[in-house]
Amino acid sequence: MPDRTRRLLVIASAGLGLLAVLPAGGEARPLLVLAAASLQTALDAIAAAWRKETGRRVLFAYAATPALARQLEQGAPADLFASADPDWMDWAGQRGLIRAETRRTLLGNTLVLIEPADRPATPLAIAPGFPLAQALGGYRLAMGNPASVPAGKYARAALSALGIWDQVAPRIAGADTARAALALVARGEARFGIVYATDAKAEPRVRVLGSFPAASHPPIAYPFAVTAGARHPDAASFLAYLSAPAAKRIFEAEGFLILE
């Protein structure tokens, strides 16, 4: 990317755009991280702690993992990639977009069923064959797009394992990210939603009805890696900081499971 007085990086995915102003080549630019949208609350807090300790900034581009992986392929000048599932990190690795030796799976999550908090609580117990389709009435079930979005793929696997995917599939409102599915439920535009527990924790307008059994879907895992094109001197240091006690406390407070 040629140097200019000011360089603009536009990272966009359906429904989300980030316009970040990067300094010219002679100025120090912040570390740039492409990160799954479900990590936003935790990573923003960790970056604030990092800046307080070091005086250095971190800039994030949050979006759906597939969109970020493709931005990386198209040459986005990122230093770290944080994926919401191993498949997309594998995809990036197969294309030489990350430094494989830096890959670390740091976090896990839980899949939950939610509804708007301003409605009477629905007595639904998540179990094989549970009557989710009937409970939907004339409404939709919000979740990540099951064809590509990690949260949606986990949700489809869970509903299939419980034997009700075929019943609810025609009623799916597929969203670009788990956070977008969360917003549909919070606004009352969907009767129920399937999102990460960490997303539900961050939104007071929704109520968690229950958690999907871990055995009903592939393990939810968040791999992180330094990108192949990373040039920032803090890339490895910030990745290491994500495993430091201060960062772990933030991740745990947001509901993530610490895997490493």
C-alpha cells in the first residue's frame, strides 16, 4: 500500500463498516487487529489496559470472521487475526496469511437461547425434540448465517443434534454476526435467538433461557495468530499479553472460557 499524507483503510462487511485513519509511513501507527465481533467488549477493555501499561494503542476491525479472513486475503495491513472458529483460521493458514507458529487457541464460549427481556419468560427447556418451532409462533429465530458465520454453524449443529433443525430452518433470520442476531432479539424483531453467552451477557435487553449442551455442537474455540504480513513490533507482545493475568481476568468477566 503506497504511503500518503494520510492513508485510509476501509474494512467492510455486510452491515458493518470501519473507517480507520492510519498515519503516513513516517508516523507510528497503532497495532491493527482483525477480530471476530463477539470479542469486541473484552478486547476493547484489554486494549485499554494495555495502553495504560505501555502507552501504546491497538486499533480493531470487528466484523464476521469470514469477512475478516477475506479482507486479510485481499491485503488488509493487519498485524493479528482473531477468529471465532478454527475453520477460518485453518483457511487463512492454508493460504499463507498467518504465521502458523504463532497460532494459539485462547478462548472458548457457550451457545445460549435468548428472548427479549421485556416479555414474560418462556418455559422452554433445551433438550432433544424441545418445542422451539411451536414457541416461535409467527416470529423468527435469529442466529448467525448458518452457511458461513461461526455462531450460525454452531447453532445449526446444535439444533440438528437435538432433532429440531428441519422444523425451525424455514423460520431462521440469518444475521451477519452473532452480535447482529443479538440486536434482532433485543429490539423485539425476533422471538428467540441463538448467540454466544458472552454476547447475551453484554445486552441487558435479552434474557437467557438456557444453554445448549456442549456435546451438541463442535467445541467453540477462538484461535489467534500473528498475520504473515505483520510489520508492527508489538504484534507478538500483544498476542502474549492476551494470555497475561490482567487479560484473562477481563475475558473471564465477560464470560469466556480460558483454554490456554
